[in-house]
Amino acid sequence: QVQLVESGGGLVQPGESLKLSCEVSGTVFSVYAMGWYRQTPGKERELVAGIRSGGTTIYSDSVKGRFAISRDNAKNTVFLQMNTLKHEDTAVYYCNADKDDDETFTYQRGYWGQGTQVTVSS
């Protein structure tokens, strides 16, 4: 069965950095588009960053220039480097493995991790 396991969340102060990791097992990692989403109470889950199987990346406007998504196909792992964190980045972050096609990152399909909490607080 497909499993996605996130790690790296925690409590940091504004301006600091965190790096999230998501290791995928049970499937062929390299063919999937991988995304990082986040959700706060009372709000819908939103796409933060995505990376296609070929390496093309997309970012939400709120994190562009501060976050960087990358993947290591040899380790079946996707990363999210988060720099210059702000209070509003506080959320549960979820890793997603989506089919890489014309609807990638559109319908929140595919497989999900259990989520990791990121809290930015002074």
C-alpha cells in the first residue's frame, strides 16, 4: 500500500527556517507529481508548492520567494524548505502524491500523508 510519511515540523520563531520531508513508499515515486498543502482550522486545505515528475515547480503567491520544493527520486522523498517563516505560515502541512497529468494539483487527488504541524510564534 502507498504510504506518505511527513517529518520536520515544529515550533519556530518568525524569520526562522524549517525543512519538511515526505518519504513515499509502496509505489513508483518518480512518476508522481508531489505537492505540499497546508490547512488551518476553519479554512480549506490549500496548495503551497508542487513539483511535477519532470521537475517543474509551482508556488502559491504567499510563499513564492521564501519556500522551495525539491525531490530526490533516489530516496523517494520530497522536501519543502521554508525560509523567513511568518505567523501566517502556521498550519498543518500535508504531503500529496498526485497523478501527473493535465489535472495535476487541481482536484487534490491521490495519496496523502498524515500531516505535520508547523507553528510560527514569538
